[in-house]
Amino acid sequence: MNSSELHSEQAKYALVFATNSAFATGLLTTLASVFCSSNLKHFNIYIGHDQSDPIDSIWESVINLCQRFNYPIDRCQRIAFNTTIFQGLRTRTGNFEAYFRYQFTQILSENRILYLDSDTLVLNDLAELASTHMQGNAIAAVQDLFLQTHRKDPYRLANSHKDERAAYFNSGVLLMDTKRCKELNILERFKELHPQLQNLEYSDQTYANVIFNKQWTQLAAHWNALLSPKRTHPIANKSATVGILHYVTKQKPWLCATLDAPNILWHSIAHHVGISVSIELERQIREQIERHIHSNHTRLRLKLLTYQLRPSRNRKAMPLAQKLKLREDFDYISKWLKEHQLTPPPEMFHRLS
């Protein structure tokens, strides 16, 4: 399919995803959150996949979501990539989906391309994000919360100096200027860089950070709030709701039981659109809820105070603080769902109210 076929006069932006069967549940919940929170008048949607891995059942669910939220199905397309074009590039998982986000820039013609990982949840309008002033750069992203500088990524550059102090971005949410990226031909740049890179742990993210070192626009952190079971994130503060939640570890909401506000919200949106999780996962969540209800909250507050007073233990304070405010968060989640015309959280969470 060529770029002229993948074009709409009506749309300025392309919202793109890359998926496989392992991320089907994540993709559908991410897409549902997009439909709930964003004005997509100026967006086309594209789903990329490996041509050797048909996604017919996933695609049927995508079309059902489009119809449910009154999004024109002719503006949602799937693109099968021939992965031979990615040969020679390193991956962590053995598949090349991570590189699809960059190849979209070579075949689409919308002014800008917004890529989202399929383990994200969108809570604010993507139209605001897509219209960000990019300062003439080819890409815009959020500085990585865990790998804040190049020093934290263990890659080495043969015969070249590594700029260890430079800011480092997470590639799970990328805003790309289509024209600038076409001119750069990012994948070819990756291949040219490949022989110089050693100890490559983060595949596409490392390539992109080396190529765009100090030449990318930094987005506000709330557009890619990185989450892990040990480092949760409030879904809102006094001024605003987080833009995009990103479940970056292997402990995805559809695979592992984690009782915190971001995971409750994920399950609430999935439940609203009929996306189910395993009976075993639901059982584990119910057990966590029971333990939370019967825990000694006074003791937990004293423990939190101890953590906050001891810098060496301070990183344990955030998940504990979030646990203690679950009731408040549950009320906020219920309010957010109601404002976006969604059903209340699943029944198993109601005991938190």
C-alpha cells in the first residue's frame, strides 16, 4: 500500500499502533481509552502488524470499537509489514514490531504521526498532544523516568564518545513530523548506526536516542507517565489529570494483579467495552482487595512516615502512599468514568468505596 492510498484530506494527524496477538488485550483497551477521551476529528488510525501474523480477530474487535464509539471505519486501516526490511536491527523479543513506528513515517502522508504503545491508557485529549510545537525537530517525546540520561542505557559506541549527561527519552509515546522523518529515513539511519553500537539492550529506543541526541522536543511528563508495581503514579493531581499512563514493565494489567489506581482504571475501561481478563487474574485481584480492606491502616501510615523520614527507604513511600489513598482514588476514577459516559468500575472494586 503506497502513501497516496494511505491519505485523507480530512485528517492532519495519524494515530498509529503496532501489535501482535500477545498485546491484543492491551491494544483494544488503549484504543477504547482514546475513543473515550479524545476528539479524533483530525485523526486517521492505523494498526501495524507482521504480515506473517494475521490479526483478523483483533481487527474485528477494532472495527467493533470504532462502530461503538461512532468513529468512521473507513478512517481506520491495518497495515501488514514485511519484516525483512528490518533485518539486521536488534530486538529484545525476537520480533520487529518495535520498528514499525518509524516505518509509518515512510508510508503515511498526514502532517504528523502519533505513536502509542499498546500498554498505555489515554486520559486526556490527544488533539492537544498532536498540536504541540515541535521547534523544528523531527520527533517529540517524554524524558524517560527510569533512564533519565544516556548514562543509564548501557549501550557503547565504538570509536565514539557517549554523551552520558544528555537527556534520554522513552519511545512508547512518540510524536513525529512526517516530512522531517521522511527526509531523515530513520530506519536507514538505524542500520548505518548498527555496526557502531555495542551492548544494545533497548533496541529501537537506543537507536533513536543516539540518532536524535539533543535534537528532540521534550514533552510534558504527564504525556507518558511510566508505571511499575513498585513505582505507581497518581492518575491526577490538584491541577490536572495525567495525559497518558504507560504500564512499562512485564507486569501488564491484563497479566498481573496490582491493586492501585492506574490498574483499577485500566480494568474499568476494559470492562466497559467487554474486554475480559482471566478468572485466575480476577481471583488474585479480589484477594488483594480483601487484604487491603482488612489491613491495619494506622500501622501503614506509621510505616509510611518512617519511609519518608529515611531517604534510603523513600522510594518505598510512593506505592504505600498510593495504597493508603485508594478510596479517594476510587472516587476520582468513578467520577472520571461518569464524566466520559462510561459505566462504574467492575463490581469487584466496589468494596474500596
